[in-house]
Amino acid sequence: MDIHKNDRAGWLQGPPETCSVQPACVPEPWRLILLGAPGAGKGTQAALLNQQLHACHLSTGDVFRAAKNSPECDLTPAMRSALEYMRHGDLVPDSTVLDLVRERCGCLRCQGGFILDGFPRTLQQAQALSELLAVERVSLTAVINYDLPVSDIVARLGGRLTCEKCKAVFHTAECPPRVAGTCDSCQGRLVRREDDGPESICIRLEAYERSTLPLIQFYKKAGLLLTVAASGTPQEICAKTLTALKAWRTRYLASA
Ligand code: AMP
């Protein structure tokens, strides 16, 4: 097993579960938020950045998808209702998302750092996160805003395929699997996400514009925003992100 790759059990299942691999002790852990419309490639970039920066990929959407695979009787009423919102492409209520993140706040003080993907998504979530981080005495390194034109977003979401087993992401046109319908890495079945249908895509984009776009100003004012153009291959976008982060940290250290 890759020494840096853990099963994120502490995040996906919540306490008392613990991760299979403890993070390496990094002197300056990266603590990042990834912003961007659905389909801008946050999940793909979080996975690539995890390999380079060794900070854990914490996605709230993954927590909901993991819960979807649990037996119905194990789900709390709040989680059952959250999955209903998700199915339609709507945002899950802030109170449910915040309860879930507060339960997992150990992941925020993890010495390996974190890459938050899909959280925060509203101003209320962003404010609650600031308070949580202050309690944990950790601060954000930067907030990366992946910028992509809407026409590209719709094309990306419409063709996206995800492996049922290892969650690797493919695209029917941009990144097709070697064998149609089968994951290149683990031979799992490739499926379209339930919320990647045309109707859900519209609802998700509306929710993004209404609730998540204001976060760009919020983090700009906080002096944390770093915008990266999200066009190109995943590897190209990751390289651009790493260059921007390196310059960011150098500037920060020079001014400290
Ligand atoms: P994602 O994988 O980040 O695209 O999230 C998939 C779905 O999970 C979203 O469309 C929402 O229904 C729900 N979700 C994930 N994270 C959040 C959040 N921070 N706030 C509200 N809903 C969320």
C-alpha cells in the first residue's frame, strides 16, 4: 500500500473509526479549501494534490455517498433526508453538513493537513468552519478557486463516469477508459453519478451560483484566494496548482 494513502475511515465513517495509515509528520502541513462549480474538477485535483502534498482529501460529498452504501437501518433520519436532497442535486441543509463536519473535526487538526473538497459551500458553512479552525488552533494555507466556463462544466458533468469500487473518474470523451464501462485501475464497473443527469446538473449549477459563489469574495477579503484556470488535462491543472501554491507559500514566508 502507498504509505501516504489511507482509507480516510476517520472522515468517511466518522468517529470512532480511525484511518488505516497515520499521516507523516509534515513540518508545514497544507490546509486547503478547493472551490469551484460542480464539474470544475475539484475531486480529481484533490486526489492528485493528495499524492503530491500528502494532505488528506476530505470531501463532504464522499461522506454522503459512503452513507448511501450503508444499510438503510444504520442511517439517522437526518442522513436519510440529506441523501434525498443529494439525489435531486440540491444542497443538504447547513445544520446537517455542519453536524457531520463537527463530528469529524479531528481531521481538521490532523498533522498531515487537509484538502477540503465540496465544503464549505455556503457562507454559513464558511463562517462555521472559521470558528472550528480557531478552536482547533489551525489556520488555512489557501483557498483555491478552480475557474471554468459554464459550457465546459456542462460537457464535463454530462460525460463523467465514476468507478463504483475505487472511485476513479473517467470521461466518455476526454478521458475514456481502455475498456468501455470498466475501470482501468481495478476493473470495477463505471457508472454515471445519480446527480449527473441533465435535471440535477441544472439544480446543482443554480445552487452553486446562489450559495457558493459568494465564498469567492469571502475568501478574497480574507486574503486567502488563489484562482487557477481549470481548463486542460488533470495533470496540467495539478501542475498549475502546485506552481501557484509554491509561489503563494514563498510570498507568505517572505512577508511573515
Ligand atoms: P459533491 O460530490 O461535492 O459534488 O457533492 C455531491 C452532493 O452532496 C451535492 O450536490 C450536495 O447535495 C451534497 N453536498 C456535499 N457537500 C455539501 C455541502 N458542503 N453543503 C451542502 N450539500 C453538500
